[in-house]
Amino acid sequence: FYWYQQAAQNGKTYGMYSLGYCYQYAVGTTKDNEKAFYWYQKAAEARNMDGMNNLIRCYRKGIGTKKNWKEAWRWSKKVAEITVESE
């Protein structure tokens, strides 16, 4: 958990995503869905695909935020656009 924090604070997107995961599933810390959502969102904004996918799941299921299908759809479109760009 400590090293993921260090990585996230240094702008590493995998660290951001991993912190979200740790908070969501209480790995090395206490469970906190709001913090999980925050870190997934930071990772997603930095174009981390795992972060984007988990952010979509948060919006669909209301994890750490209110359910929001419009935002889930918007992020799904971003994932598709990035996937097409990389091909």
C-alpha cells in the first residue's frame, strides 16, 4: 500500500489505479469506497485503462459515488476511442 501511495503521488497511473483497488477491497488499508472512486477517477483521467474500467464499474454500481449511467457511458466511449487510437 505504501509503495502504491508513493507511485500515485509521483504521477504513476498504475499506482493511482492500485490505490483505488486497495481502498475498494481493503488491501493494506481500511475499506473506503469514496477513496477508491477518487483514485480510479485520477487514474482514468490519466488514461489508465484499468482505472477507466473500474471507474465505469463504480458509476454503474454506485461504488463510492451515486449511480450514473450517463457518466458510465461517457467513460465507455473514451475507452473505445483510446482502443481504436492504439490499433
